[in-house]
Amino acid sequence: MKQIEQHASFGGSQEVWQHASSTLGVDMDFAVYLPPQAKQGPCPVLYWLSGLTCNEQNFITKAGAQGYAAKHGVILVAPDSSPRGEGVADDEAYDLGQGAGFYLNATREPWAKHYRMYDYITQELPALVDAHFPTTTARGISGHSMGGHGALVIALRNPGMFRSVSAFSPVVAPSQVPWGEKAFSAYLGDDRDEWKQWDAAALVPDASERLPLLVDQGDADNFLDEQLRPQLLQQACEAAGHPLTLRMQPGYDHSYYFIASFIGEHIAHHAKAMKA
């Protein structure tokens, strides 16, 4: 593992590291913000999963999260959103292939060899972070759009792994919207029953842990009605008695301006849960 960036930030350190991923079969970059409290001892970790077309840079340069992480003593980890590089399957469209991993384990060729982001986020990356940085056992997970989908699905499928979960503008029911239908058909094939294990709205009814879900969604988001459809998650949670806080934010769109406006509240939410 080698460091490729380091910047002083709010008394802490914003870093980017690269390592050879055995899960994905490529070199992967991930960002880590170490708050000033990490110099004194272990801190809880909040994982951030980014959306379509993004890599580890979008969150650390646009969200304005470092100051809030420094205030609450939280380590931030932001991985890339997919495997990348020569020999990694790709597509000309922005919503499939590199930059569009959907945080699942692909089972169909040519994607299955490298597209195992679920295993990477739930196994390899946390083990690497815990081995190299001063972490406690407390973890939270959050994300945006495709990454919000990833955060919800990963939290729902791994009871006990996270103390908190939140999402901005998540794809809550990918089995029922064009982005998800396209990606799932390519990565998983045509069996829609198999898709359900990667669909937050479909996972809620059988979730063994009632971890509260915090979702912020802008009502001026141009993807709201076609791709995001938060009401589908709301309906599933109401039917299952699963705790959900869905906040429709007037006037906000799908951009990082939206994320930056509420990231402080999300980090405070996670910090409270992780330090409880």
C-alpha cells in the first residue's frame, strides 16, 4: 500500500492511498480523512460510497466533510466506485462499467472477473483500513445516488457490521428503475429474483436488524421520479415496521451542493450512533 496524496485539513490529514486489491484484481485508490483526534487514539469510521461516474476524489473535494469529521472525531473512508484500468470490462455509457460498479458482485461475463465491489467494501477494504489506521470497531456507512443504494443494501445485508446508515438521493429500488434494470441485467443476468438481494426496498421486509435509515432527498432532483423513487423505500419500511427518516429537502437537486448542505447533519448522526 502506498500513499499518493496527503493534505493538512482542519488539524487532521486528508490522504489518498493505493493498494493492489486481491478481490478486484486491480490497483484501487481510496481516500482517508484522519481527524486530529486520531493522533491521540482510535476513532470510529464512516464509509462513504460515491455515485455514478465518481471516484474517491468527488467526496473529498466537494462535500466539505472534513471540518465536521474533525469536530466529531470521525475517520472518513471514500473508496472508488468501481474497478478501473486496462483489461477491466467497460461500456461507453456512463451508467455501466467503470465508474458504475453498483456495489454488487457481478456473476455474468465479462463483468464477473473484476466487478466485486460488494466483497471489496464489506471485507477487503475494512480489513485494510483497520490494519493501517487507528480505528475503533464502530462503523457507519453513507453514500450518494448509486452509492446511497450501496450503503443501504450493504447495511441491510450485514446486520451488526454498522452502527449507522444514511444516504443522499439513493437509488432505493434498482429493480424497478432504468439505472438498476440496465446494470442488473448486465452484471447479474435476467433472473429478477436474484436482483432482489441487491435492492434495498426488497431487502427491508426480511431485515433481521432494524437499523434506522436516514435518507435526504432533494425535491428538485431531476432523477427523482424516474430513477430514485424514495416512496418505494418508504412504503416498504412502513409495511415492515422498519425505522426510516425520509427528509424531502425543498429546492435541492442531485448535486454535491445538496450533499454539502446536509453532510454536517449526517456526520453528527453517525458520530452519535458510533460513540453510543
